[in-house]
Amino acid sequence: MALGRRGDPQGEYIRRWVGELRGLATPEIHEPGVGNPGADYPRPVVNHAERRLLALERFKRAANSRKRNGTRERR
């Protein structure tokens, strides 16, 4: 969602290639199933904000584990 907002803030690409979203207002176009029950689009399967935090925590734990075990990063 954040990438779409940065790369296509007005939703022009989405409106061109995803026909069922053409009628959405610009603020809603990057999250069509969230808070927009009138949209003919399925609700998200994954809560991206929640999963992002979980992934960051797992990466942090893995990095700390490498430091404790003396494992070097590949470069």
C-alpha cells in the first residue's frame, strides 16, 4: 500500500488496469476493501500493518541470534 501511494499517489495506474476500482475516490484506491463496504472488491486476507511488524521483529531476532552465535553475514 505504501509503495502504491508513493509510486502512484493519484491511483491512475490502478484505475487503468483494475476496472472494478475505477470509481473509488483517490484516498480509498490504495486500500479498496478496508473501510469501504460499498466497493465491489474482497476484503484483505492479511492485515499488512500487523504482518509487517511481525516480520520486522523476526528479522531483528534472527540478526541478534547471529550476533550471539558469532555467525557472520554473507556479503
